[in-house]
Amino acid sequence: LNKYGREKTPAPIIVPAKTPKERKKLLILVGIMRG
């Protein structure tokens, strides 16, 4: 389990991103996790 408390899966992680900058950072993070 990762810090979101769920198995690592290809499924997108839905997290509130208040700004486009946060959103982009989040997308990059998800991309890294997907490998």
C-alpha cells in the first residue's frame, strides 16, 4: 500500500488539485507511479 492507502494500480488517483500547478505535479507523480 502506498500513502493513499490503496494498492498501486493503473487507476488514476483522484486528489483535489486547487491550482493547475498542483494538478500538473500530481499528473507527473501518477505518471512516475505507473512507470
